[in-house]
Amino acid sequence: MVDAARTAALEVLRAVRAADAYTNLALPAALRRHGLSGRDAGFATELTSGTVRRQGLYDAVIAACVDRPLAKVQARVLDALRLGTHQLLAMRVPAHAAISTTVALVRSDVGPGAAGFANAVLRKVSEHDLEGWVARVAPDRSADFVGHLSVAHAHPRWVVDALAQAVGEAEVEAVLVADNQPPGVTLVARPGRSTREELPGEPTRWSPYGVHLTSGDPGAVAAVAEGRAGVQDEGSQLVAVALAAAPLDGPDLRWLDLCAGPGGKAALLAALAAGRGAVLVANERQPHRSELVRRALRGADGVLGVVTGDGTRPPWLFGSFDRVLVDAPCTGLGALRRRPEARWRRQLSDLDALVPLQRLLLSSALDSVRSGGVVLYATCSPVLAETTGVVEAVLASRSDAVLGDAAALLPGVPDCDGPLPGTFQLWPHRHGTDAMFGALLRRVEP
């Protein structure tokens, strides 16, 4: 018999591969569809997410155990082999159970011939543990450091290169290890609507509004279900906290979230703005994401409106706002713990389109803020082209903006100085957050 947890995992893996689904969105639906909860849901979650995270390594292992190129292995069978390999090498599943259940999956899904093939491959996989397979399939560490880390920690080579440039070779392996750890769930209390004390869990270290949920379904928390609180990584909370804490000259009445989808930062900013008598405008270009922002802001005070528009060509007047957040579209390499498939979908060439867009958005934000106001440029990516490169290019092109000290807005957060003096850079291995970057720019008279 094929158990429901493994069936759900296989369905999600197939949706990620064939339909470009996102693991964190497809998995909850699969769990509900198969009626999974508690330990079974936890097993399916680790099986699915862990397999997607380490897919590159597992493909190298499987390739060493078959007599044909992986491209010649039926995709539906390869999905199941990846699940079986994760159970054998990275989960506390007895080898006989990992093999027999995976073979049953293949038999049910494809047929008896494919099941025999899967059985033979997985028996070969079971001959060595994870460390033993890394020694066999990864390049020698001393001869090809980046290549070794790429295979051993299942990150594309260009991603390892980019992370090493940002954090340094001495720490890059720690980043890769952290990327492969299952992330915890962090909740945020939206000021004026809920308090941290009413949320279950342990308080976050640096955000005054967050708690780490130690167990249970966040959707079952009353404040979350009612929209008074939300699920939000501590790093994302700190971005909103930093913008709200930035000193400015003159009035402090109108705030803007230029790239607001899906709405987590906008909801926290609206709550912070309302507490000061200010209002927030949330802008999002894509209509379906704009609707997510509206849902996130439903019932919130301090919201002037949600705009569906192109942030590079905004409909409002120049100089309309006192504070502006630009959480720019990016490669998302700072959130690989939460979006495991992103590492396999993103390409180095993506920067060719993203970086010009980021520059345009930051320049538009500076146009939107009045003289004396502030802009916080943020990315969920530590890649230097998307962080330092964008900020330096925009500053070089304008005489009406200066760089402020964003790191000073996060007092008590250690080792968060960014690559450009005055910026901040959070890291999963140092801070337990997504790798959020922030730069504060102040609009001045040219």
C-alpha cells in the first residue's frame, strides 16, 4: 500500500517540477487533500521540502547508480527516486522502509517494470551514507572549493560564487548549511491590533513585535485568523522597523510601500503609521498580488489606499511621501530556506533584467519622497549586484540623494553591517533570519 504522506510529497514534487509550483504554496493544499495533520503532516513537509532543497546532490547520487543519463530516466520515476534518496540519506527512516515505500509509489504511479528499476537504484543508494556519497560525487574540496560546496550542499555553482562574494569564503559554507535547515515559523503582532504577549511562542531576539512559534498551526492562532497578526520572518519585520525608525526632517504623515505584494511588510507598516497618525499607500504592479495586499490590510487603520500600478511610472505626484519602502523584486537568494525551489529556477542571467528594474524602482522611490524624507531600499538577496551595486549606481546618477546609516536603525543586532558602509545585511547563519539587505537614502536639495 502507498501511504498518504508520501503520496502527498510526490504530488507536490511533481507540481514543482512540471507546473512551476511553489513548495510552500502547493504543500498545504496537498496536506488538506490527503487529510494529513500532526506527525504525518510534519513527515510529508520534511520529505517534500528536504528533497527539493537537496535535489542537486540527490541527482548526482542517483546518476552514479543508474546505467543511463538522468535525462533518459522517466521524470515521474525520478521524482520518486529523489524522495527515496532523501529518506535514505537525510531522514530517520529505516532503509527497508524507505526502499519499499518508494517502490510501492512507483509501482502504483508508473508500473511494475519501473518499480523494479527503482528498487535496484535505491538499493545502490543505500550502500553509503550522505557523507560517503558526498566523498564520491562531489569535486575534491582542495582542488575545486566552490564546486565541492555546490554539490555537497546542493546549491548551483553560480549561487555559491555569489554568496561567497557577499559573505566571504570563510563563512559561505555556514550560509549554505543554514539554507538547508527547515525554517521555523515566526509570527508578528501588528501594533494597535494585537500584542506579542497574546501570541504563542518565544519572543524574537530583535524585533519587538515577533514570536517564534514552537508548534501548531499558525492559522489556528486567533490573532492570525483575524488579521491582527501575521506570519512574517523576523528579517522582514526588521526592514519595516528600520524604515519607521529612520529620522527625517519635517512632517511624517504619508508613507509608501512601493512594491507591497504580498502585503506582510505593508501590514506592519500600516500599523506603525497608524500609531503616529500617519497613513500608508501600498502599491503593487501585479493585480493578483495587489489583491493579496488588500487582504493583508483588511480591517487595518492607517491605510490610505492600495494602488495597482507600475512602481517605475507611479501615478502620484513627485515628492508626495515622507517615508518610502522599496522591497524590490530580486533573485530571492536570501530566502532559500523558505523557497527551496528558487535555487534551481534562478539563473545568473536573471540579474540582467532584475538589476535595471531595481535601479528604476529605487530612483522612482527617490522621486516619490519629498526633500528631507527617507527611502529604505531592501532586497531578500545578498547578491552584491542587487544590493551595493544598485545603491551605488543610483547615488552616482543623482545629486539629490545621500546614503544614511541603516545599520544604526537596528540597535542591538550584532554583525549586521552590510558590504557598503551604513547598510545592513542580515544572514540566516548569523541571525536566524532571511538574508535581508537594507540601505537608507535621504532626499536632499540638489
